[in-house]
Amino acid sequence: MNQYQLNIKADDKQVVLERILQVARYRGFLISGITASVNTGTNIGVIELMVRSERSIDLLVDQINKLIDIKEVTVDNSASQECSA
Amino acid sequence: MASEQKHTGGSLLFSVLQEHGVKHVFGYPGGAIMPIYDALYDSEVEHFLCRHEQGAAFSAVGYARASGKVGVCLATSGPGATNLITGLADALADSIPVVAITGQVPTGAMGSDAFQEIDVFGLSLACTKHSFQVTDINDLARVLHKAFAIALEGRQGPVLVDIPKDIQLAEITTTLEDVSKLRNKVKLPPVDVGHAISLLSHAKKPVLYVGGGVGMANAVDELRTFAKTTNLPSVSTLKGLGAIDPEDENYLGMLGMHGTKAANLAVQECDLLIAVGARFDDRVTGKLDEFAPNAKIIHFDIDTAEINKRRFADAAILGDLKVNLPALAIPLAIDDWLASCQDSKITNAWRYDHPGENIYAPAVLNEISQKMPKNTCVTTDVGQHQMWAAQHMLFNDPTNFLSSGGMGTMGFGLPAAIGAQVSRPTDCVIAVTGDGSFMMNVQELSTIKRFQLPVKILLIDNAKLGMVRQWQDLFFNGRLSETDLSDNPDFIMLATAFDIKAKEITKKSEVSEAVAEMLDHNGPYLLKIKIDAQDNVWPLVPPNTANDKMMESI
């Protein structure tokens, strides 16, 4: 089981957070932490998502990237790690 | 220059639909969508009243798949909206552009468990490409334009727009947007075909694996030119049928669980698999670890997320097939491999000399395929009849074979045929169905009656849920659990009750005349053929088994 941190930038649109969480769950990733904020000037949301899974993180990155309101998804390698949980 | 016009939300909806060229919609009215149906009264858009919202959704899917246009369906809030869900899931699984409009309780009542209120916006997250809920009349036109753009751009799919009743009633003065300025905004990295060309030119046993993405990309001509230039042997997925010319001598048929022996053996033996608009679905690959075990992969797709999802791609070609296929069209020297594939095709060709007097469904489907008009559109439901149709009928374009591939939805065939017939009123449309599937949306016979749609229905009746029965016999020790349908209604009486001419045949000797009568009939027609309940679909690759280990009989 590996733990990853995704840094996601998204337009501040309806239910964008629900969409991200639904995709993460459906694609086989357990959510172990989340922080989210919105820049009210740009209407861009920044979401840090901690997930755990035995699956490749590329699978989740590609699927979140497909969501219409997503601007960017990156994996923060410094915060990602292999764990035994 | 367009002038400002006064609209209600309802009338604005139909104006925007017309801006996008929508002439036909499928739906069912109800309380929370009444202002939209009131605006429909004055609209030029033609509405087809279905008898269940699921029928409306599948008709929109059939319309889209048969025509290449966006299918549109309407439903009210609550149960109307939830009844659309299966159709939207089907459209998502098969990448079909549909725009679904749902009525919603007024914004002030939302979240209060109001009568016929359901959070369809929430429900839509897992079964649409995208969805919207309009809470400001000033957003309505922009959202609707965006819904059409999203449904069509990149990998196509369904989009839901939920409109509360007060937004439908609200008034606005606005100028309609010029839809010609709406552009496909999919961004993809630049394509490097160098490695793919190297793989192609060094391959000794390459195979072309064609999926539904070819038809969705409107790239049938480019694919056929590619196949002709490279001279590649080809195989097709269920949804890819019709993309390759079925008369092409290098075409080996459908691959996968019920694929032809020649197709599956070629793929298992190949050293290079060129996947075009295909996604290595589990019904195609069988045991994934043993699928095409010696092959490198070139993967063409519009969807980045499909690359490396189920099988690593040695070369990924992302983007528009119409542009990318010609870039790899180089002649190949693979004569020995081609000859081997062609020999296998001849050796393993279908046989129709079925013994006895009972009707053999594959032979009937093959006969219909030979006799039906050239541009006939065939829809299927899901089960044994679906696989027999895919195996034994030939289609010259993907828009002529509509089958629920990804979702495998029983009840798809009849309403999809209605949508196809509405979109192509002068073409022959045949719904091939089974007695289990037919009953799932049988109410749509009423839609056929109301609009006098000349849909032909071939009902293959074994008084069983045939495919489940087959699996129970093969893999569950013959314990036949809830697959007996011997108490089916009298289908001839049923069709007749909807003013649909109907006939039943039970013997092989009656087939030719009955098929001719069905095809020659001007209006709707139901032909029921009684088959042996023990007939199975062969070949069959058992679950979690490599595709070259198919069963060919019990």
C-alpha cells in the first residue's frame, strides 16, 4: 500500500470536490487526508489530497484530469511514500 | 446580428436546442418539468413521448449512435430523473453524446425532501461525463451550450442539466450565442509517431484491433485506408463492428469472449497489436496477463486515461484518429502472416448446416443480414441473441450496429431502435431481441404505435434468460436459478394489442418466407422465432481464461 499526495488546481465550480472524491473512491484509492481552499480573486481552488492504494497513482491522476473543471494535477513526491498500512 | 429576445427558462431551452440543430427530443412530462413542456408546445422541436424515462434515455442513445448527432432526453424530477440513470450510465460506458434535461423542484424547496425531489445532480456524478444544476436564469444558456460542447468534445459522453422549476419559469432578455464559435477545447500533447513506425515496420505478425472509438471519431474512412495500405489482418470489438469492411479478406471478425476462433488465435499469436479506439475491456482480453502475450502495443486513443490503464502501451498515439492514422499508414511485408491468418479464417469459418428441424438462430441472423437493405440499422438487447447478431450479421458502418457494449443493458434494443428510426426515417431498422430483454422495455411498443415507426422486431424466444442459463449449465453445475421464463406472455397477442403485425415461426422450413415478409412489410412488424432452450453461444472463453482456450461445445 502506497501513500500519495496529490496537489490539484480546479475551477471553483459546483460539486468539484465531490467529483474528485467520487473518482478517488471508485478508482480504488482510500482518502487519508484533504485540505482545500479557494482564491476568491481567481476562483481557483487548491486541493491537497492524501490517498492510499496498491494501484498506480497514474491511474488516479489521469482520471481526475478528465474531470471538466480540473486545471492541473501533480503528485507531490516529497510527501508520497510507501507504507505498510 | 442576432437581436435580444425575451424568454422564459423553458423557451430559452428550446431556442438553444435549436441553435445546436436539435430537431427531435425524447421524454416524459411531470410536475417539476411542466414549464419546459409548456414551452415545448410553442417550439418547432419535435417531441417523442416514450412510455418510461428509461425508454427516452435509450432512444436518445440510439438516435445519437445511428446519426452521429447529440441525443436529447427530458424527464421530470425524482422518479423521472432516476429512471434516466440507467440510460446515462449506458451512454457513459459506450461514450455516447447525450444531453439529458431534468426538471427539479423549485430552488427554495431544494434540500427539504420535497415531493418528487431527489439529488439527481449528486446521482449524476458516477454516470455522466459532466453535469450541471442551474440556479440562476442568467447561467442557463451558457450551461446548455457548454453541455453540448462537453458531450461532443474529446471522448464523447452524456451530460445532465438539472433545471429547477422556478428557473424554467424565470424570464430573461438575452441574445443567443453563435454556436459556430464554440470549439473543441481538448488539449493533447504533440504526437511522436517515430517509435510506433519503428514497431510497425519491424513486426512480423501484427494485428489491427479496432474499437468503438473509430466510429465515434468519424474515422471509418481513415481506418479502412490505413488497413488497406498496411494490409494488416484485423479484428474488432463488439462496438467496433462495421468500422472495418466485413468483406475485407484480412478481417477476421470479433475478438474476445465470444469472438471468432481466427480472431482470437491471431491476437494471441501476434507480435504487435495496434489498438485503435479500443480499451482492452475484460470481455475482449479474457485473462489479462495472458492476452496477446508476445505482443508489443501501439495504442491510438483520444482519452489519455485509457493509455496504460489495462495494458502497457509501447507507443501511445493520442489524439484525433482522422489525423493520426494516416501518419502510420505504411506498407508492410507480412505475406506469410497474412496467409496464415486467412487460412485460419477459412478453416474456422461459421457453419450454418445445423441438423434437425428446429430454428437455428445464427442461421436466421445470417439470412437476415444477407437479405436486409444495405444501410439497415440493427439494434440488439443483451444476451445470447446479442452475441449471435455480432457473430453472424455483417455491418458496413458502426452506425448500423447499436448494441449496449460497456454496460450490457437489457432493455436497450427496442427504445434504441426507436431512436435510430427517428433519426433515419427512410432506413430499415431491426431490433434483435430476446424474450428476457424484450420485456424490460416492452412498454415502448406504445411509442412505436403512436408514431407509426416501421421498426422490425426479431424476437428470439427460448423462454429462458439464455445467457445466464448457459453459464449456470457450464459453470454452476446446471443449477438453473431463476432463468426460466416459460410463463412469458403471448408475444403475438401483445404486439397485436399495439397494432403491430406479428408472426411466430417454429420450424427451420418457415424461416426464409417469414424473413422476407418481415423485411417487405411497410410498417412495424414483430417476428418471433422459437429456438431450442439448450442452444448455446459458441465459442466461449471461460472467465479468467486466455482467449486461445475457448470452449467450442459442451
